[in-house]
Amino acid sequence: MKPYNLIRPRNLVPRGGLLWLKLVRDVWRSRWQFLAVTLVVFIGIMLFDEMFTSFVNFKGSVDYSYRRMNMNDVIFRAPGAPPEVARRVAEVPGVRAAHGRLVRDVPIIIDGSTSRVTARLISIPDPGEGDLHTLLPNRGHPDRPRGLRAGLAETRVARYYRLEPGSVVRPVIDGRLEELRIDGVAASPETVYPIKDIFQLDATGRTFGVFFISRGTAVEFFGPGSVDEIAVILEP
């Protein structure tokens, strides 16, 4: 028997299986089409597996960040609201914690900058006021600025301008040039891709950066009496 005959359809079919023989012959005649369909199905399964694996990994990362850093579930914009609003929100059934924070965009002067830079100053709870929105430290103090007129720089702006603990930046607030000492560099899941608004695509930190400041520093800069956002953690 010639070697080629070993792979002929008739040699692959058990005796008496006429329907099976017809099926094998049809497949053999259209073997390239069947191969193409098989490859398409295989590629589809592979892509689905890759996307599903990415989804599972992403969800695990999000869940870990929420557990590890006590991320807020909801943020309510409330410009000019009195601080008492946060306490009233915390008393609502189903709310585990609430924190009123100040969020302001101001011009800032950074040594080495050749372009206009906007800083978003976000106040975070002082030590002892709860663990809402814990930051992930990179360099410097663990997760909170220490003392007045001190803050933590977000990693992208710190990397771009080489800000280190002890560096000083100068925000312009209501026409006054203030000083903000950098106590450390930290990251937050809330600022994974920090941009000023939807019209800015550059997230390198060249023209926009986030700085986390204590409540006391926010009062020093902007005065007491109001918050801009209410960050809320809900009960499971």
C-alpha cells in the first residue's frame, strides 16, 4: 500500500459506516474550509479567554484597592457646602463613613517648569480622623502629610519634576504665593490617570498634577467653613 493511501478517507472509516464515510469524504473534499473554520473558532476562544482573564485580573485589582485603601464608593459634588453636611451624610442608613473634602485647582510654580502648571489640591483626613481614602506611599511619610503647609505629590507630577521629600512648590491662591512642602510621594486609585478635564489627554504631569494636603493645610490656604465634595463609603 502506498503511503498516500494511508490517509485516504476510505482508510479512516470503519467497515459498514456509510454515513460516516460520506461525512469523512465531505470533510476531506473541503478540508481547507474546515481548517479555516477551525482556526477561526480557535482564535475566537483564545481572544475570549484573554479578555475574560483581563477582566478577572482588573476586577481583582479594583477589589484589592478598595479593601487596602478604603476607597470611597461615591463622591458628591457640593461646592461651598458646610462641613456639617458630611456628618449628616454619615448618619444616613447604609453609609459606613463620609468625609467632606476640599478640591481646588490653582496655578502652581514648580522649579524647573517651563510651562504653566495647574495643581489640584485635595484635602484628606488628618491622622486620627479615620482611614477613609488611604494613599499608597511611594517615598517619604507613609500615607499622610505631616504638619501644616505640607503635602504629598502624586507620582506622575513628582516623577516629571523630580519632586522628593523636602522639595517646595508654590501654589498661587487668591493672588497670594504660598509655599507647600512635599512630605512624600504617593499614589491613589482615584488618580490612576490624572488629567484636568476631558479635553486634556496628556497625563505625564507636565501641565497638571495632584497634591494631597491635610485638612489643616486646606484651612490655612483657603480658610475654614466649606467643602467641595463629600466622599462616601457604603456598607457592604
